[in-house]
Amino acid sequence: MRVLGPCDGAPPEVGIIPLGNSIPTAANGSMAPVAPDPSNALRTIAALRDEAFDVIHLHEPIAPGCTVTTLVCANAPMVGTFHAAGTSASYRWVPGLRWLAGRLAIRCAVSEDAVELAQGGLGGEYVLLHNGIDVERFAKADPWPTEGPTVLFLSRHEERKGLDVLIDALPALPDDARVWVASDGPDTAQLKRAAAGDGRVEWLGRIDEEEKIRRLRGAHVLCAPSLRGESFGMILLEAMAAETPIVASDLPGYRKVIGQGEPAALLVSPGDAAAMGVALRKVLDDPGLGASLAAAGNVRAATFSMDRLAGRYVELYRSAIAGVPPV
């Protein structure tokens, strides 16, 4: 197996083939790292020729860069997974995308919302396969030490992710609370100004995967205040695997992750800072509620096991190679 993609710097692991540096590009209210330059295309074509793959799996197949190059040039059967939800101007206005999508032997999508977007713009049939997670890795991590009731924010600092909602909710939190804010983004400077003077907020910047998992394990609640455009709440799934209570915006993508059983999160209206503050305070003040949410989330996370997802994709790869419809 080989992993191909844009890579800023040396390959992080054996088996990864870098295709050039990425360019941050505005997409769906966020910034996506893509590499649409000619050198990326040439590296992609060379890798396809040298490796002679039996089957190729493309994530966001219509994104500019190596995936589109592969759709045009590859001879091996291809499986594509669509992640985006919401709207896509490119699906509507860029010619030839339906033809490109037609090159896929099998199309998958990570959520019902992703199916709706892809099917509306590209047509075709889609296998619904939610994202997976290494549950055991999260469950076994050592919790990051805390100095009081702690809220964790883990998303890019841009308008769509709603960090300003959490900042507006700070007055509702206990005086001894701590707020860990990870990552960065185009709005970091103005968000820091908005929270200036509140010593409870700790700006972590970008953190690696190990620290992310440990802070998830250590935090008393994960806050996910996104405003829109979440086809599948991966960070919610990670928090559930880490047995961390969740307070999040009531978005369709988040509701699908949480499920219909025992409540695994408290959901509030997107953009409602007052309701967000009340919900966060409720979890921080009531250990029993936090434990109940965490237990329900952990049960839910087990249904998204990465082993189960990998097994299903292997079945789809075999179908693509054999040229038969997926079962």
C-alpha cells in the first residue's frame, strides 16, 4: 500500500509518496490544502506509472490537484470517497465533472449530507460509509494534567468553526475553569483580542496527534461550536472514544455522529453563545452528567471502529478490481 498526497516537507512515514507542497485554498467556508500546480500533476503521473496500482482510493476525488490528475490518467480501477457537505459552486459551474466522477468504479460518502451534495452535483450512486476511528488508541492514552474544570476547543480558527461563540460564552464558565484552545487560522489574532484579559484561556497553537489525544482524555468537556458545513463530526467521534463529554452545535452532521440512543452530547443552537455557556457550565458543575454523556459516547464510538471500516473498504476494493457492483 502507498499513500500519495501533497506533503509540506519530508514524508512523515515510510510508504508516503509526497507530491509537492500544498496551497491553502478557500472551500466550503474553510481552507483546504490542495496542490493543483503542474509539478504536482507530473509527480502524480510518475507515481501512477511506477507503482502500477491494482486499485486506487481517492478522497475528495473532484478536488483540484492529484485526485483529478489521477481520475484523468489512471488505468487502475478507482474508489472515491466524498466528504464535503453543504454547497459547491464547482459542482454547478465547472464543466466535465460528471465525466470525471464517472471514471470511478465505486463512489462512497461519509455522511448523508455528503451523499446529497455529491449526488446532486455529480449524479451516480453512493455507498454510505461513515468515518472510522482507532478507539483503543484514544481509550488507552494518558490524560493531560488539568488545573481545574477544563474545556477543550480543537478546530481551525475560522468563522465557520465558531470559536467566537465559545469566547462569548466565557462569562458563564466557573472562575476556576480552564479553556484550552488548540490550532490556529486566519481569525486567530482577532479571536485572541476578543479573549484578551481572560487568564483562563490558554492558546496552544498547533499540536501533534499524541498531544491532541491526551488533551481530549484530560479535558472535562469538548466544545464544538461550529456554525455550519459539518458533514461528519470527526472531532466528536474522537472525543467519544476518549470518554470526554461533548457540548456542540445542533448541526445535522453532528446529530448523525451522536445517534439516537442514550444522549452522548448536549446540543445547542448554532451561534447561541448564551445557550453554549449554560450547557458547558452544566457539564462542568455536574460530574454525574459528564460521566453519563461520556459513557454513552464511548458505546457509540465503538460502532465506528477503524477495523470495521477497513474491512468494508477491502470488500469494495475487491468489487472494484473484479468489476462488479458493491454489495
